[in-house]
Amino acid sequence: MIKSMTGFGRSETESGEQRFTVEMKSVNHRYLDISIRVPRKLNFLETAAKSYLKQKIQRGKVDVFIGYEDLSQRSASIKYNREAAREYLHYLRQMAEEFGLEQDVRTSVLSRYPEVFTMEEQSADEDTLWEGMKAALDQAAKQFVGSRIREGEQLEKDICEKLEGMRKLVLQIEERAPQILTEYRRKIEEKAAELLENAQIEESRLAAEMVLFADKICTDEEIVRLKSHIQSMQDTLGQMEEGVGRKLDFIAQEMNREANTILSKSNDLETSNLGIQLKTEIEKVREQIQNVE
């Protein structure tokens, strides 16, 4: 089973006096890169959230958006600064005596002076906040991983179909090799007959020429390795291991190397066309593998 590197997950949880919303989305990336945005008051939980998600994701550029809402009625309280009010009143009375003014200080007026009344935010318990965030992260991560698995199933199906097409091309190249030798022998015999006026070319010289030509165009090793790589990729796709994307990418690179060698050895149009088709299919597989976690 393979997973795609693109995915999406969302959750909204409410527990007691707190509500969390989490959204996760990801795109392809060579390594794991998690970016988390949290409200300022929850910045101290960012590292814990990132470490928690790393246990569930192996690769990809993942953006996480976390929202928080305090549902309690005790999120903020009014604080009365008695000393500040006493000091304001003291100086107001002093001003009234010094300048002969009427002492008309009212409570409503005094309460508007700076620092007499202040709003004090109640700090929530850190463990409670983390438990609430973790529950929301867990739900979003399950949905996120589930979407990656579903897309991974489609990727696996498509890659397997392409691998079967590649296997057929390799078999056609393998079947074509003896025909190339037969056609080359016929061409030499026809050319010799034309140049030597129907004289027979020595069989030993013809055999030596055929050996040299066969050695030059021989792709037996490349074909054997390609078959092995195709089987290895199919086996890897069926593994339950996490993070197989890098292994698949390495196998695809090796396939491409063997296909290039076959093309470089080919002096036969049909084989060249088959080799080009093979390289095209390998590139398609490599593109799909870039999406695998």
C-alpha cells in the first residue's frame, strides 16, 4: 500500500469550555516540512503539535492551520485597583483645596481614570489546552492520512498498469534481438554477393562478423535488469512499509539507465522505437512516483 503526498484533513472539536478547529493540507516535497499557524496565545504548543504530527506523516510539505475559541464566561475578569483610585482621589482633593475648587468627584468619573479598572485575561491550564488541541489534531490527521491512502490506491493502480506495459515492451525488444541478427546476416550476404559478383563469402569470416555485431548490439544484461527492476517495483508497491517513495524513485532511475543503454546500442529502427516508448513509460512512472510518500 502506498500513500500520496497530497492530502487534506479538517476537524472541529469542542470540549468543556474550549473549541479547536484544525485544517491540514499538503503537496509534494522531497522531505517532511510541517508549517503550523496557531493563535498567538497558543504559540507555546507549536513545537508539541509539530512533534505529534511527525509521528503520522513521513514526507510532504504540510500546512496546518489551528483555530481556538474560549467558550468560558471567565475568559477575562475586571480588576479593581484600589491604590490607584485612592491616589487619584487624594490628588483631586488636594487640587480642590489649593485652588478653591468645588469637590465634585463622582464615582463614575473616577472609574474612568487609567488603571482604576483593568481587564485581566484568565490563563487557561496548559495541559487542558494541549489535550484539546491534540484531540483536534488527531481527528484532522486521520482524515488527512485517509485522503492520502485513497489517492495512493489510484496511484498504485496507475503505476502497476504502466509497469505491465513496460514489461511488454521489454519482451518485444528481447524477441526482436534474434531477428536483427538474421536480417544483418542476410544484408551482409547480399552485399557480398553484389560486390564479389555472386562469389560465396567465407563462412568463417561471416561468423566472425556476426559475433562482433552480436556483441555490439547485445542487450541481454539490460533486459534482465529491466525485468528485475519492474518486478522489484511491483513488489515494493505491495509492501506495507512507510515512506517507500524514495525507494521507488531509485528503482525508476535504474530503469531509465538501462533503457538509455538499450537505445545507445540499437541500430535497428524497430528496437529504437520500442526503446523510446519504454523511456516514455518510465518517465510517466517517475512523474507518478514523485507523488508517493
